[in-house]
Amino acid sequence: MPATRAASRCEGPDPAAVEVSLIGPAERRAAVREVLAELLADRVLARWHEHELADVAAAIRHGEPDDLALAHVYVDLREAPLLVYIGDQGHLRVLIRRVALPASFDESAREEVGVIVASAVDALCAGGTIGIVRAAALEPPPPPAPAPVPVTPPTSRPSSPRAPIVRRWNGGLLARYRMMAWAPLRLQHTLELGGVLRRRVGRVDPQLALWAGAITPTAVTRAPAADRLVGASLRAELGAVILLAPRWSQLVAAGGGVDLLRGAGGRWLAVPTIQASLGVRATPGRGLIVELQGHVAVDLVDTRILDISDARVLLDPWRVRPGISLTFGWSSPR
């Protein structure tokens, strides 16, 4: 179908409205809405409706003839093949397209849905017609003809079809700046690199993250020539990503690790910790990630920095340390 645009019906101070109904699991609705919103943004005013279950045929059958919307789009995402119904103004004519899912609900399937919808909307904007009249579109399809039964030699064994491979894992690479309250008037700054592995389940996806970072030098006291602590940090976190909107998610995680600290004397000190965090994730572009989280870490050992000459306490870190972190990175799309 041609995708040429025209100014007669869709350009002007009041853009034409398109009613878009998405039916199916929440994660599929969110992914398709992200694609369609980007394609329709400069064409029409999209009005969104989302349902777990819906009778699309009944919605088309009872469509009001005086409905002024330019088009009515129904995307049934419940099972393969996906079904895309597009009705024109008043549901006088209906276009029906099927989208096969050879392996999974992947990016190519989402893009195919977007192309079908955008092409039909462009045709209606140009004053063209789509599909067939409503009565014919709602007639039940004839039953498929029975497939011929192949004749196989008695000695051969029928091979069982292989189930399609569904890929439900994705991963990413992240960089994080973490700031923790360490002691009165002392902050611990850490620059970290991490990897994340997530299992795609639905609205709530479990994930595992591993981090390694460097603790920047921190003065033991406020004296100008005070000794400084430096070190490294290792962390493992198990959590969940809770989908709130197409580009926003909530993060919860808990884990543990160890801080390796080295002072002026050259001795290393290992401080095991446990940690819990809560935050939000934004995806401003395909695969791009920005996260803001709050943390609470608990040191499992009591550590103090003493003056060797008189055993005076120079630094007495808190056992419970609050903090925040800012993360940037990339993750493979859902």
C-alpha cells in the first residue's frame, strides 16, 4: 500500500484523530505503543485504549457511523498470528492484516505492525480507501482445506517438528557513579562498571547485576596533610524491573559485596557489606538506560582508622550508610 502523505485531511491546526486499541499482555501493548507513537506522532492525534481482553469484531460491528475519527486501529496481540484491524471513518470499510511470529514477539514483528498502521493512516490522509466493506470483513473465514496426508515408506520414521526458540533473556553494560555517606563530614565516592542480565517475564522482570569499581581517595581527617583512603568495590545485586510505562520502570534490588580499602601504610582492609536499593529507570532511546537509585548499605564488620602513635581514632565509619547513585548504559531491547 502506498505510504505517500497528503495535506488535505491530516495537516492543519487541528490534526485528524485516530483511535488505537491494543489488546493483549501488558508487555506487548507497551512495546507496540512505543513503535506506533513514534510513527504517528507527526501525522495524527492518537487516542490510546488498552485492554487485556476485547471482542474486536463486536467493536467494529457496533461502530457508530457518525464517528468523526479518521481511523480506528485494533491490534490483537494475544496469540500468533497477530491481527491488525483498521477501520476508516464510521467503520464503513475495514482492513485486516496478519503478522506471523516465526520465533517470538521480536522487533521485526513490532516494526511490521507499525508499517501496516502507518501505511493505512497515510492512505486515509491522502483521501484514499482501505480494505473491504464492513459486512464482508466480519464474515467468518471458510474452514481451511484438509492438508493431504503424505505417504511415507514403512521403514521411515516421521520427524517431530522442532519447537520455535523463544529468546527471553537480554543484557546490558552500565556505568554508575555512587555516593555514600561514610562518616560525619565524610562521603565515599565510587565509579563503577557493571553488567546486567534480565529475564523477560512480563510486567515484572527479574535481573542480576555485577559491579566492579574504584573508590576515589578520601581524606581520613580534615587536616591539610591528612592520609587518604583509596580502594576498590565489588558488588552483586539481585532485583526486579517493574514496568510502569513504555519508557519508565521501577527498580528494586538487594545484594552484597566487599569494599577493599588501602591507607597510607599500604595495608589492605576488606569490609563486607550488604545493600538494598530502590529507584527508577528511564529509556530515552532504543536500548539507552538512565537510572536514579537510593541505597542503604550495612557494613558487616566494625572498622576504625587509628593513629599508630597514640591509638587515637581518626575515622570511625558508620555501620549503616545511605547513598544515591546515577547510572548510564545500554541494554538490548525487550
